Amino acid sequence: MTRHRFELSGAALIAIAFMAAACDKSAPPAPEAPPASASAPAEPTSSTVSASGSSALQPLVNAAKEKFEANRKGISVEVSAGGSKKGLSDVASGAVQIGDSDIFAPDDLKAQLVDHKVAVVGFAAMANKGPFNDKVAAVSLADLAKVFAGTITNWKDLGGQSQPIVVINRAPGSGTRSVFGSIVLGGDKFVESQTEDNSGALVAKLKQTKGAISYLALSFADPDLHTFALKSDAGVIEPGPETITGGTYPIWSYEHMYTKGEPSGAAKEFLDYLASADFQEHVLPTVKGFIPVTQMKLARE
């Protein structure tokens, strides 16, 4: 048998390789996905801290909100008033994360709420200004009790000129009413009268009503209102940081921010800021009427 030898030239080999490559229609392998650790970081999510309650405490909380939000992008703080009892009710029900209060939580809520004392504030009787009371610089606790119980009804009985006294009370849910009533009257023994729901509205009402008198936190003291000192056996006691921290001016309270259980997340960050040395030593003293808790020389339960 005759064997035939076929020899391919170099050009022929190149042509065969080219055709083989042309026939391979498969896609190139996909690049490997980068490991999870190499992916871009997630955008921070925004969160909201909600607080309601005491209108006396609101100026301080607003000051903290402004500084806190400027340094903690992505967290907003919503603050509303309505009275201390509303703040306590709201935080207990879960409607808000923080309940602002001038008063201690009642016994039926103490077990579920955590108290964060953030400041001390004083309270004083304040009145519409006029010639009828411009010479009445100070009033004793006993006479204040008679005014707000409705026993003294004319400014002349306090050393002023004849002018009927118009008592304007805070609403029953107010911590300001509770503090002032407990210290001055020995309880909620106020005369029946018109009421205002928050401190800001009360300031405006006093300015508009001739002969009117009420009680407000010192954070709402206004040069267009007459703020009364206390007359005592030791002399006249002006309401202010020195007399409050020293224990000679008695109408004051702690300012509480309650949480339902221990706070967490953004609410904890906000409360930590309020308790921080930066806020207590540098911001709080600039807000009218408030005193750091650490400056008090006596405690109150």
C-alpha cells in the first residue's frame, strides 16, 4: 500500500488556527465582583428625637437642639409644649421619646420612667406693670398665697394703689402651676380664674391685662412685666441664681427630661449632650433663668 505524506506549510497552519478562533463564539469570562468590604459605605440614615411637655423648660431644650443639630447632621429634634403632665403622659404612652417636666413623675409612672435632671429653674410672681404696683417691690409668701387663693383682691392691700387684682392661672396640667402652688399655697388651691396653656401666651396676656398677676419660670422674665421679690424676716430676697443655689429663695424646681426606660440611639445622644460639660458649663448659663444642677447646695425630692 502506498502511504501519502501530507506536509502543511507554515502559512497553512496559521490559516487553520485563525478559522478555529473565528468559530469560537463563547463570551469572555465576567470580571469577579469586588468583595463586600470594598463596596461604598452606606449613606447615614436620618433620625428624629421627639420631646414634649413643660413650656418652662422649652427655652433650654431649644438651645440644646440648636447646638446639637449643628454638630450631629442627620438627627433632628422636635420640641413641643403642652405642660409637664402632657409630657409625662406622652412619654409613658410612647407618643414621644422624651417627656419634659418641671415636676417629679407621679408614683404610678415612676417604675417605667427614667429621670434625667438637666437643670434647675426658679419661679416668681409676675404682673402687669402700672402705677398701682410700681412701689410694691416685694411680697411675702403669706400674702402671695392670699392673692392666688383669692383672699387679697386689690393692689392697695399689698401697699400699692387701688386697682383690682386679676389672677391669671396656668392650666391644671402645668408643671409651673404645680410647683408654684405646692410651695406658695401648699397645694393646688388657686382661685378660679382664666387660664393660659403655655408660658409664652401668658406673658402676652399679662402685658395686655390691667392689674393682672400670675407666676412664671424666670426663663420668661420680661422687662415689661413686674417680677416680685420675696419679703421675709431676713429682708428682701430677689429671685436669682445666688439665692436659689444658696437655698434662701424657695420657689424653684428641677427640670426633668424623662424617658421610658433607658434611652438609646439618637435620644440617648441628645440627652448625653445635655448632660455634657460643654452644654452644662458653656451653653446652659447663657440661657436666661436656668442653673446647672451641679451648682445646687441643697437637694429636693
